[in-house]
Amino acid sequence: MTDFKKDFPIFENHPNLVYLDNTATTQKPAYVIDGVAEYLRTGYANIHRGSYELSEISEKLYEDSKKIVTKHIGAESWREIIYTSNSTYALNLLAQSIWRTGLLKAWDTVLVSVVEHHANIVPWLILKEDYGINVEFVWVTENFDLDYNDFRDKLTSKVKIVALTHVSNTTGQIFDISNVASLLSVRYGKQKPLLIIDGSQSVPHFSIDVRKLWCDAMFFTGHKIFADSGIWVLWAREELLQTLKPIFSWGGAIGEVSKESFTHSTMLPDKFEPGTPNLNWAVSLLKAFEYLGSIWWYEVLEAREKELTAYTLEKFKNISALKLIWSTSIENRLWVFTFVVEGIHSFDISDYLAEHDICIRAGQHCAEPLMRELWYTHTCRMSLHLYNTKEDIDSFFEILKQAITELS
């Protein structure tokens, strides 16, 4: 198994570090760090209206970052790619713009699943609080797959939007979005609801083609793909983007401004990117995708993921005090492992591991509706990525067993 840790300076600076909090964020390869530093040293300037060389360099890198995103998610055009500061902002931008355009009205229904991250719940609850829409939750099966019977039952004439995660950040379960799109087509025909996907846990791990998913919009985060913190991607079909009235507007997002009124820009993606964009973030995302391309991208990642997932699951079977929150199958899931230890608070487990340089996460993982349904007030979550090894996993389980013995 290839050792990718050498590509990530954090492990050289912290040789004892066992980093298992990758669902929250990923470490950064030298290729990304050096690429951003080089840009700031040699090519940084503002974009869009500068005709001088530095501005043109920045403009090209900014567009190149969107073109590489376009390639990896199967979008039609880089102009469908909008950058935001985080996923909550991305969906709030989309949700509020949908409302402002009149595609969603009072008493209309938005369907989400009970395993959603808060980023795909709270923006809809804000519309519920402010304007009186309905937000309904689709349940999951015992194996944490989407309950398609419950989903079909809730497909009423009031449903205007279906917003689902592609992969749960707590169970690791992969939802069959293509099947969801097919069910919507069968039920509604050409007047089907908008299908919006949270790809924050899927795009970093396996190949995505938004055209084959038949979704209308998708958002995901850059810092889970080895890019810098603070860049999120919102993709939507060009037809939808042209229809929407943005909730925010200034700078390059403006067409004309008078003392009495203004018009939105008709250019994409400018229409949805008011103000100066964070060019550093964009370059970091470009470099992150380039790095993944240099290691054969998803082929290597998926093979490594399956091997380490199977290895980890076998290890978990040997600890009787654990209760696991995930599917009983190793298929259709990612390397995310959420668990509780009977009689021990999850924060105590996390703290004990942290004292031994092992990084996991404790809490409800921004999935409180699911945790409430399962009657958990706290859980532990360990998650793997490209640079993790079997030795990391062995260290985790060795210290976890010590924690259980000493804290029980």
C-alpha cells in the first residue's frame, strides 16, 4: 500500500499524529500549500477588470479552477460553478434565491432525509419560520439507506423541492440519487420538483456526474478535498441559474445601478458572485484536484478506501462494548465510523485518544435530528482518508481499548 503521508507536511511536523477526523476536514498536501504560496508570490492580483498581466494570470487561474471542477462533476459549463464561503452559505444562497424567484411558496413542501447535515436542514427551516413552507423528513431503513417506501408516500402535489445528502456524514451510507430522480420523474413527469444534492461527502471520495444523477443543483466543500478552508462549490443547471433572482448582489453581480433601481448581471457565474472572490481558495481547489489527478484520482482512492474500510470493520467486531451506527454491509458506504461506548461519555473517549495524538470527533456531528431519533446525545466518529494506513487503524484500536479499560 502506497504511503501518501510523505505528500502531507503535517505528518512530518507531527510524526506521532494519527489523524482520523477526515469527515470534518482533510490535511493539505505540499502540492496545494506550495501552489498557493507560489501564486501569492508571483501572480496575485484582483480579477475581472484588470488588463495588466498579473490580473490576467489571476483570472486564468480562477477560471481554470472552475474548469477542473466542471470536469470532475460532469457539469456542462464552468459558468455553472459558483464559489461560496461555506456549504451553509451555498444552500442559503440557493434556497433564498429560489424563494425570491417564486419557485417556492407558502405551504409548499421541501423533503429532506433524517440523516441530513444541518447545512441541508437549517436553510429550509429558515424559510419555514419566515414564510410558512413545510419541511418534511424522509426516514431511513435499519441499514440507514433511504426508506423508499416512506419517500414515495411523501411525494404529494405540495412537494416542490427534494434536498438530500449523497452520503451521510455519520453513517457513511451512499444514497442512490439516480433512483431518487427516477422516482420523481415517474411521479411528476416534466413538472418534477427540484432535486438538490449535498455532495460534501461524495465528491471527495468517488466519481460524480451530475448529468447522470439527474439533479438540478449540488453543493460540496473544498476543504474535504485537500483544498483550503473557506471554499465551497455550488453547481446548478444553467437554465435554473438564469431563472433565479439572487438574494445578494453588488460588484460584478450588478448590471446597472441608478438612484432608483438596479439590475442583476446576466452573466454566469458573476450573477451569483458579488464582490471580490477569494482567489487563494480558488487556486487551492485547483491544486487539490491537480494533486488527486496526479495519483490517478478515484481509482486509487476507491481501492484504498475499500481495503481500509474492511480492515476497520473487522477490528470493530472485536470490541463488544461498542455500539455502531452504520449499515451492516460494507457495500455502498464510505470509511466513516460512528460509535458509542456503553457507560463512557464520547467526549471522554475523544479526550483520551487526543492525549495519545489520535484525532477523532465527538458530539452529534451536525446531525441532531438523526441522533434524536436514535436516542443519542453524543457519539464518537472516526473517519479515514488517502493518507491513513493500517498502522493508524491499529494504533486507534490499541488506544481505544486502553480508554475503555481505564474509563469504565
